[in-house]
Amino acid sequence: MEELIKKAGILIDALPYIQKFAGKTVVIKYGGNAMINETLKNQVMEDITLLKFIGLNPIVVHGGGPDISKALSERGVQSRFINGLRVTDKQTVEVAQQVLIGKTNKEIVSLLNLKGGRAIGISGIDGSFIECSKQKTIVDGKEVDLGYVGKIEYVKRCILDLLCNDQWIPVIAPIGTDAEGNSYNVNADTVAAAVAAAVKAEKLILLTDVEGIKDADGKIVYEAGIEQINEMIDDGTINGGMIPKVKGCIEAIHNGVTGVHIIDGRIPHCLLLEIFTKTGIGTLIKSDKY
């Protein structure tokens, strides 16, 4: 009986958060070890399904970098990254499209459906949902062409509204397209941030393999504003693959997202802990209206 009472207490503790976020949209960037470890994978799918059934509107954007690298390696192609972005020639973008849309996306959709959700997989190519142009980066003051790496120009919100309002859970593969029909590999964190901005999401949650953003002394920064994050980029505290991640977070907040959470996807039921507890986990980047 004591154990049952404890379970009831947990549900009651979550009630204020369920009431607060009912009807709100939460964009989840699914990546890292939570995509590899079978136990974590199932727990994340359970969390997402539960969110939908209790009244939130989850939208999932997934990565798939390790699978792309593996597929390229099998073809004798070595992966190369600049400023955290994959250098993508014609062959690489074709492989990325095959892996992300044909394999990874459908596996996630299938698993969500097995958990009782109504998931549907899409990519930026469907209905020209994510319109892109070529993205370049700066190295040592010089502009570097990354190939078929996409810079997002526009996200068609109407497609997401139709799916969410009809009880679907959209699962988005990060491949975009341009006016000429070219496909572009787009950083999944960037896609998640752009989608969150387009739908004015209450939360953008990034699942990672780190505990959160750390300061120069290696301590977790549990809450930060945009100004502090920009300072950490400028002084090199935030570097490598974390740069496009947090820049996307900042852009999402500038465009109406209330809060962005960078959390450790290796923690069991990390999504529920983040949304339905007072302190949450990981790093919260706050907007002024948070």
C-alpha cells in the first residue's frame, strides 16, 4: 500500500505541470546515446507517447550522424567536419538521405507506434517543408564551402499544425530542399531550433550525451540567458559541435520559444524529469518571458 501511495504522490506532483503545458508544443531533438542504447531508446519513446496522451504536442526531430558515418565508411568515404558541421559532397548527401529518411526515421516511427502513439515520418523534402540554401562557414577569416549543407530559409508551419491537431506525432528527418530540388543535409539541432521557432514552441529540448553546458571550470551551468551564452562562445568555453547547437537555441528564443533545455539523454526517462519536475535536469537557456 505504501508503494502505491508513493506512485499516487508522484502523479499529484506532476499535476501542476500537466495543467501548465496542456495544449503546448514541445520540440524534442532526439540524438546521442539515447538513439543507440535499446533501453534508453524505449524509455524516450514511452516518454514521447505519454506526453501526447496527456495533452502536450510533441514534435520529434532526429539526428543520425553515427549511422551516416558508418554507411560512408562502408563505401570507403571518410567523414570530415568543420566547425561541427559535416562536409557534404553529392555522394555524402545521397547517403545521408538514404540513412536518415529510409532507415532512422522509419525505425523511430515504428517504435512510437508500437508504444501506442500515432507517429508519422516526414522530411524537409515532403511538401518542400524545409526550404534551404547553401550554408558556408568561416575558418581563419575565410569563407569555406561545405557542399550540400543546408541553411534553413523557411519552415512551413501549416504542415506541422495539420499533423499535431490531428493527433499525430511528427517525426522529422533533417534533410531540406531548395527551389531547384537539390537535397541538403541540415544539422539536426538547427532543424529542431527552426521548427521550434516556426511553431512558437513552449520548449525545445535537446537530448545529448553531456550533462549540460559547462563553464570554464567544468561545472554545469543550470540556467543562463542569451548574453551569457554568447560570452561563452566568444571566449571559447563553448566550442566544437556545441556551437551550432547553442546558436540554434539562441535563434529559437529570438523567434518566440520560451525556453531551451540541453539535457543528458543517458538518464532514464529524461524527458519526464525535465518537464514534470521543479528543478529539471541539464542546462536551461531562458528567454526574457520564461
